[in-house]
Amino acid sequence: MKPIIKIACFFAVILISTASVAQQKEKAKENQSKVKLEEKKANIVSMQTISSLDTLAIERIMGIKGKSNNDEYKITVPQNDLSIEVDGFKITPAMGLGTWIDFAPAMDGAMIMGDIVLTESDLKRVQQEVIKQGLTITAIHNHFVRNHPNVMYMHIGGSGNTEAMATKAKAVLDKVKEVRGSDPSKGTASSESVTNSLDLAGLDLILRYKGEMNKGVYKYTIGRPDVQLREHGIPVTTFMGFNTWAAFQGTPDHAAVAGDFTMLENEVAPVIKALVENGIEVVAVHNHMVHEQPRIFFLHYWGVGNAEQLAKGLRAALDQTGKKDSMEGMKMNGQ
């Protein structure tokens, strides 16, 4: 075969191969688009076929009156039996000393998500009860440091028939009562109001949000409308715990703030940097869920000092969340 013919054949093979690769890529892209469309249709059908929660059944089984928000129902149990101090400040239910279990509508009835407050003595027996009931444990962590006595927070989850989920959740709360020997909500150790002479309007101005007062604790709850979070395909809302919060008590010159930040993966480092540089202690960084999309991290913080300076530190950290570059990074990582 002449050299010219060989060269022509070589380039012909390359052109055919290139065209074949391009066709394969185009076909793969079409298949991917079809899959996404089918998933979207499935999600729409799924959400359309989900029934409303039977909140009366939940309340009857749990023996506790909860609070409804849109299609969700949340049971809250203040841990009034625990007397806890951090750096001389009393920790009350409004400062994060509360157990809660949220019920959300799901295909098979209800999905539950909860945060159970436990002492070191409670932990083993209560987590055994969670597993016995067929629920899952998705996180165990602290919210404070230097707190006496020590408390931990255990996140639980599950889904199934609504009445069955309520029965399982009740069994977990009943185990806490059994271990402690009384109903935490009926205690008096942390049920009193704490001191608060803060300039609330001034804090609102700095943080650009408005809080709510509860027994001397001024608390901000800040959602993430920029993130459409789902766990097992079910939307996770602000009401279900997908939020950043900050709880203040004390005086203008000597205040304490405790709270939780919710962050996309690209926001973790800048938020921590902003808090630490402003004298606010980061005491825990962790997950709350394990099947969430997109990936979400939570951190707990604690600060003591001038209330205005603490608020400015929190504002600096808040400014690191919800940025376009974080969202773009999330999209790129999800491709």
C-alpha cells in the first residue's frame, strides 16, 4: 500500500472513531436527561400521592400535644429536670435544652426526625431502645463544653405507618422517663426565666433578623430557603431542624449566645473562621442526617462577652452562607 493511501486510511479511522465517540457522548447525555426527567416525574407523582398526617392519632399515641406547621407535626419535650450551667450561665430549654421529634408525610405514612437530649447515664439504655424499635441513629454529639452535668444529643430517624412511628417514638421518650425516674417536662430545675436586659432592637439591627423572647432567652431562627434539602426524597424544612439559630441571654456587657449553624460543605471553613476570629467558640462540627441531598453540615458554638460584639461576629459568619460561589460549588460537586 502506498504511503499516501496509508495516511488517508489512518485519518479516516481517526475521523470515524471521533464521530463514534461524539455519538456515544451525545447518546449518554440524552440518556442522562431522560433519567433526570423520569426522576422528576417520579418525585412529582410521589409527592402527589403522599397523604396528610393523622395528627390526632400521633397526639393520642404520644400523649403529648404537638405543634403543626404546614404538613408537619412536631412534639417538643423541655428538659426541665436538668440543671446545667456553662461559664456561669443557666442553660434552659430555650437555649437548646429540649428534645423534639418531627413527623412529616411520607409515601408509607410518616418520616420522623428527632433530637433527643441525654445525660451520660441515659445514653446507653436509650440508644438500645432506639435500635429495638427499628429506628436509626444518625448522629450523637455535644452542644456545649464545660457544661455540668454533661449532656449529649442523639439524632434519630425512621419511616413507616404513622401510628407505628408514633408508637416507636413514644417508646424512646418513655425510656428516657424510665432511666431518669421522672418526666423531664415536669421538672423545675431549668423551668425558670433567666436574666435578659439586652438591647433587642440593636441585636435585630445587627443580625438583620427578628428574634423571639422565651423566659429571658432571645432566640433567632434562620432558615435556608436557598437550599432545597431532602432526606430520602422528603423535603427537610426549617421546622424540621434545617436552620441556623442563635439564643441570647444576659446583659449588654456580659451576654451569652449559644446556637447552631447549618452549612453547605463549601461554607464550613469560612463560617468557622469568621466565628473564631470574632471570639466565638466552635464546640462541635457534625452531621444530623446521613442520606440528605445536598450534603449538609452543622456546627454548634458558644460565646460570652459584649452582646453587640457577639452579634457582629454572628453576622460575619452568616455572611459566609448562602453565597453564589458556595451554591455553584455544590452544583459542580453534585454533577
